Amino acid sequence: MLSGPFQFMTGIGWRGRRGSISLHHLASANTRVDTRGETFLRVGYHG
């Protein structure tokens, strides 16, 4: 669970002719509460 009204997202990815892959991390911008955030792995196929 993310706490506070503000979050930030960082990410990295690659896109080729037929597919893509990216990794994103969403974290709370609240510096007073220690949160783990959420990490997303996205894989796509472009036909």
C-alpha cells in the first residue's frame, strides 16, 4: 500500500519489432513513512 497523496515512478524498457519489455517501480513520495512500493514487469507482443 502506498501512503500519502504523491507517488513517483521510475522505469526502464526495451522495444523491438515484435515485442517489448519494461520494468517500473512505483513508490510513495512520503519520506516520513517507510514503504516498499510496487514493482511491475510488463511484457508485450506486437503482431
